[in-house]
Amino acid sequence: AQSVTQPDIHITVSEGASLELRCNYSYGATPYLFWYVQSPGQGLQLLLKYFSGDTLVQGIKGFEAEFKRSQSSFNLRKPSVHWSDAAEYFCAVGSNTNAGKSTFGDGTTLTVKP
Amino acid sequence: NAGVTQTPKFQVLKTGQSMTLQCAQDMNHEYMSWYRQDPGMGLRLIHYSVGAGITDQGEVPNGYNVSRSTTEDFPLRLLSAAPSQTSVYFCASSSTRTGLDEQYFGPGTRLTVT
């Protein structure tokens, strides 16, 4: 069975500081990995995704993530956080044989201090 | 394209009442899913569908029914509402026509059962 762990429930960073949100997954084959962002009262929006190829993927809003197979990780990073980045972030894992059945982590809430 | 639409946005039910949450997508996606989101628990899969006429259970299917008579629509039925079903419900769609595409989410339905 596939699973996703986001170890940090809540992270607070200062505006302009760098950010790293952690994600560890468990999956028997090559995973399809996603990061989504959810602003308060909104649905989920895709930030970036990884299927294969270059292990460093770029997404929207200046985010990037690095796939590390040896560590079963897919951490999300941003070099300089903006106040508008305050939101909840979800890591998810899926596969092309189980499309529509992505497994989500419990989410990390990001607070940005002025 | 409207993407994924959900109605209603908010709903209050009394225990024992039934209702249907509507979901529609106009992207011709073959996969559709229903999730519920509870604080601190991320998104949990209720039911999903891999195409018209085909549905299957997810992680938390009890108390919910689905059907998929068309590619576009995927309604979720609560048969006899219980306070434990108070949650935010998200519908999502995706496709594998170009590899595993990300899920596109609706804006959610906030349901309260009293």
C-alpha cells in the first residue's frame, strides 16, 4: 500500500527566509509525486509534479522539489518566502495503475511572519 | 473550461437526512474521485471511478454511495447523515492520456450534520 508522511504539522518562517517542507513516501514501484497548495477556504492547486527524468522539478510560484529515491523523499523548497505563501501544503503519491487514487499526506500548515 | 464544479458550497443537514453532493467536470477526464478533508487528517478517499459505469471504494466508503452514468458527472450520496460526516468534501478529476496527470479539484462542499 502506498503512504505519505509529512513530518511537520506546522512550520513558521519569516518573510524572505528559505523554506523546506518535508515529504516521505512509501510505494513499491516508481511513484508519481505531487505537491498541492490549499489556501484557506479553497480547493487544492497543483504546485509541481514528478514522474521521471530530472530529479529536481520546478513548479509554480517559485517552488521546487527534489526527488531522492534512496531516501524515499520529495521535499518542497522555496528560496525566499512571501507572505502570500501562507497556506496548507499537501504531498501526494499516485501511480498510473491507480489513477484517481492518490494518497495524500496530512498536510503542513505554513505561517509566514512579517 | 469550467474545470471541476461542485454544488452546493455549503449544506447543513439533520441527523438521518439524505442528500446528494453534485460534481461535474468538462475536461473529458476518465478518472473522478471524492475525498473528505478533516482537520489534521489530510484528504481521505471515499469513492473513485475509472470511467462511466465503473466505481470502486476508497479508504472511507461507509455511509456514502456513488454512481457514474456519464463521463462528466460523479454525484456523492449520503444515505442517512451522521454527525461524523461533518467535513469538507472535494471532488477531483484526472486523466492518464498523457501519463499520470495531476488531479484537478473542485472548490469543495462544506457539510455540517447536526
